[in-house]
Amino acid sequence: MRDYLIRATAMEGKVRAFAVRATGIVDEISKRHVMTPTTTAALGRTIAAGLMMGAMLKGEEKLTILVKGGGPIGQIVVDANAHGEVRGYVDNPEVDLPLNEAGKLDVAGVVGTEGFLNIIKDLGLKEPYRGSIPLISGELAEDFTYYFAKSEQTPSAVALGVLVGLDYTVTAAGGFVIQLLPGLTDDEISIIELQLSRIEPITKMLEQGLDLEDILHRLLPEVQVMGEAEVKFRCKCSKERVEQTLISLGREEIEELLREDEKAEVICHFCNEAYQFDKEDLRAILQQM
């Protein structure tokens, strides 16, 4: 099934909703970085959140999510933009833990809870917007819910999930965000809370093949889909960009590489692509400098 995202409203515009399926994206990133099921789940949940937060932006706006919880996974980094493009990595993709007490992947265990969720938004202004909240669970959906309430003053319900098969293939990944806007009555809020308490896990609904529209209809009355967009993994790295990284090392460093190895290899954090520079390439860089 294809990866995509929808934006919707409900209850006469007093509720804003986003839902995303990112199964293919998370599977590709997991395979690129040779990740364990638990680190895949942690990064995949952040990827889904990043795509939906990117859909809240406009034009060329973009954002970066940094999760630093003090757990063995290290830092989680996700970049997303208003065009449905996303990329991400974790410091230690090989980390794994036993299943938690509920028999599920121990995402909170690898992420940790002694740290912060940071959101940096490039809105085209002189200075980027920065929001930060302490992690409250490490499971991430609750942490993003807390972020929307505290940093953006928007009461929200966030569901994020990743299902990984025995062969490490991602079989379901995605999520939804329900945001309560001014004007809702207590009765209407109670209806939404009741539906949220009854709904199945997002991964189960995605695995069953439900469309995102069907998922939102299970959550909210009077859903109106306002837009649909393709989402995809996209890394901005290239040999030219990597060459600039080499140049930033300085002449002495490049000359040392030329003397000792006669080559250099640079690996992109985000996509794990390896770029090779032979001695002719290094000499050309030195001449350029």
C-alpha cells in the first residue's frame, strides 16, 4: 500500500485532524541503517510525527525533531517539510532490548525519559522557532501530545505506531493527530474522548488495510477531508554537498588523507549512503581550495 497523508476537519471546523501511513518510508530507512525492531519503532514513530507536523507548515517551511532521552539509542533526528518529504536517523541503530512487561517493543527503554523533545522550525524568519519539553514517557506519542499542549497551546491527541515482522520488515507504520480548536463544547469533547478510548491501535488498523479516511471516520463525526498528499523519504545529500564537508575539514586534514590513505569515504548520517573520493578527487579539492 502506498504511503500518503490526509488533512481533515470535523465538527464544523472545530477539530483539525491529520493521519499518515508511512510503512514504506520507515521500512526503507530501517533497511538503510540496518536497524533493530526496537530502534525502528522509535525512529518510525518520530518519522510519522514529523510528516504530520510538516503538513502543518506552508511553502518552503521545514522542521527538525530532536529526541534526546538519555537511553541507549542516543539521539533521534528527523527532518521534515511542507512537501511531504522526510529523513531521519538514530545514533545507535543496532541497540535492542527485550520486550517490555506488556509484551511489546520497549521503545521507552531505548529512548529513555531523562531528556527532552526539541522542535526547531525554519519558518523563513530571521531566527528559527524553537520549542522544547521534557520527555514524560519515552513512548513518543504521549510526548508529542504534551509538546502540542505546552509549546503550541493546542490540546491534541497523538497516536503513533510501528509494527515490525519477524524478518525485520516493517508491516505497518503511521499515526494520527487530532487537535481541538476553540468553540468545542464539553459534550463534543466527551464524544471525541470516548472514541479515542475505544479505537484499536493505529498499527492494527493500518495492517487491516484501512484507509486513513476510514480511520478518521472511526474517531470523529462529520469528517471532511481537506487534502491528500504523497509522502516520501528524501535525503538532500549529494557528492557535491559532501565535497563541501571535506573542504570544511581544512587543507591539512585533506593533505593527510592523501598521504596516508590516498582516498576518503564519507557516509551520510541520514541515508547511510557512502561517497568515495579517490586521490584524483582529493587533489582536485586541494586545487579548488
